[in-house]
Amino acid sequence: MAGVSGTRAIAQSHIELEEKIRQRAYEIYRQRGGPDLDNWLEAEREVLGKSRQPAQDRGTTVGDARRPGRNLRQNLRSS
């Protein structure tokens, strides 16, 4: 389990990533208008496509993809 400083680093990483997506979505909107959701999704694809880090290193993987909630259940049992 990540310590407090690890949790803060992950949270900061998510904040920075969201800000990059927000800025790119706004640029797309300024260039051609369009629905906000479409602009956001395109910005996500562009920004996340530029990331060379595996999702796990970005701190975005939660649980076990093969068995959702598995890690959560294990953590609850051990608490």
C-alpha cells in the first residue's frame, strides 16, 4: 500500500494529467467549436497517447483487471 507521500504524488500526477487534458480540450474547442464531450475525449486520446509510461506507473491501475475488486476485497479482509 502506498504511503502518504506516495498517495500525494499519485494525486498530483492525476491533477497534472487532468489539467493537460483540460487545456488541450479547450484548444480544440477554440479551433473548431463542437460538443464539449467530443473535445474532451479527443484531448484524452491525444494526451494519453503521448504518455510513454505504462498505466500502472502512472498510478491509474486499480485492482486486478481480470477480477475487478479483487484487491479491494483482499485489503478489506486484512484490515
